[in-house]
Amino acid sequence: MYLIPLVEETRAGLTENVHTGIICGVNERLETTYHLGSQDHYTYYRSASKPLQAIPVFLANIVTKYSLTTEEAALFTASHRGEDYHIAALETMLQKLPVDEEELFCPPSYPLNTKPKEDMLRKGIEKRRLFHNCSGKHIGFITVCRELGYPVEGYWKVSHPLQQQILKIISTLSEVPVSEIKSGLDGCGVPVFAIPLKNMAISYLKLACPNLIEDQQLQKAITEMTAIMNTHPNMVASHQFICSILLQDDNIVAKGGAQGVYCFGLKKEKLGFALKVLNGSEDVWPSIVASILEQIGYYNLETITRLRELKPSIVKNDAGFEVGRVNETFTLSKA
């Protein structure tokens, strides 16, 4: 594969790191409008699939039936980072839903964010399944199984009816036949699906523009879900994290995944984007997404500013001295 540099990190004028990758943007006619690298490269969604995996929850009207707050409901789509506000909402979800924490297939963990993890270690708090960043997704999975009469046992297997339902939803939104979708195991133990990067961008176009979906029930469920993500962006990741920063912009639906995968859709512009940083880095996402938005002339400069603040172009050391720079090195090609 031809490696295209996306971001270069320098220190004292010498190149220290180069992050290569692939980018694809599509329009409402499902045509590639912006690209860099092979749009046919098969890519695992990883946690960028969480909004798609949460759709069965919204199709089954779980939020209304169990009187969940929209703040709680946002956790079905989340890679939460274990802040106090995440844990508090997860605890109340368990009180309302027919789910026991020990039923979650995700393993006991500590939070992703450093401060809550260190606080728990200092207090001698042990790992819990609830602390795992995927726990909201797993709570949703089990609730849907009980609601639809699926067995809870084995809900994490690709052959399970719930995972087959999710597979069909991904096929519908991405326009990739089920037979051409590849599967593996994600970090939390459930199936993770891989499709060409262009089709991943198409799926996020439809999340941002559900009017492009023929199925009215699916359209309604996605509209409800994405509105909740925009209303409670910090629940989807956490404060000072790219997903939450982008979701503060009501025009954007966004979610990242492990190993450098990032997806977002723009509602007014009717565009969907997917990118893959080939060395798996997540650290350079803000720089890449900010540059994409700048290159397409995105109107909300405040969103771009927030991304730039999250990942400044100037690198400082622990004493606050400037020691290097972060520079985007790519120019999107227009189809």
C-alpha cells in the first residue's frame, strides 16, 4: 500500500514522527468527493461502530419504555472514559433496566481517563465491568435481547440474532452486501466489522442525513439517537476529547474507534467522512479533522478552533518551552 503522510511531528527542525493514512469523503449521491489513498481499503470500524450498534436500542423504544434520561441514553453510543458523571448515569441505568452488571461480557476494567483511574486506585476501588468504556453498549445489547426475546447467553457471538441484526443495519447504512462484510473480535469481545473506507463514510453520511434512508423506522431511530448524542456530547466520550468537541456542533455526528479510525458526517453539507491513521494513532485525530474541515471551507470556525486547542500545532515540553511542531502535510484530492 502506498503510504500517504497526513501529519508530521518535528522537534528542533528534525522529523520525529510521520503519521500516514487514508481519507474518504462522500456526498449525498454516495459519490466520492474528497479522497486521499485507497477508498477501497477494508477497515474495521472498531468503536466508530457504536452508534450503529446502538440502533437496535432505539428501534425497540427502550429509552421511552424504561424512562431513561437522554443523558443515560447517550451511553448506548459511547466510549465513555469513566468520569464521575459517566459512572453515576451507568449506575442509574442498571437500576432501571433488566440487566445485571455481571451479565456484561466486557471485562472488569478501570476508566480510560487518568484522573478517575488514579482516584480509584488511591481509594482501593477494584476494577468493574461498569468501568469498561464499552459498558453502555453492552447494557444496551442485553436490554434489547430481553426486549426482543433473544437469548442473553452468547449475545457477543457473531451468530447471535442481535449481532446479525446489527450486521444487517451496517449493510443497509453502508451499502455493502452482508456477504462482503468481514468480521473479527473487538477489544470488548463482541464482533467488529470491516468494510471499505468509502462505505464507512457512506454510513456516517446517513447518520448525519437520515432522510437518505428509505426505511422510516430506521430513519426515526437514527434521528432520535443522533439528537441525543449532540445534546450530551460529554457522555459519548468525555470533556476535552475529540468526539465530544465535534458533537458540541449540532451539525456534526462523529465517533472514533481504536487503531486510528475516525468517522463523521456533516448535516447541512450532506457529506460523510471516514479516515484511518495507519499506525493506529488517535493523538493526531484533531489535527487531521481540523484540516479536513478547513480544506472544505467548513462554516463553523468555532468547531475548528476547539479542535486546534485540543491538539496545538506547537509542541511544548513539561516546563512549557516550545520544542517542536505538529503539521498536517496532506491536501485532499477532489473527485
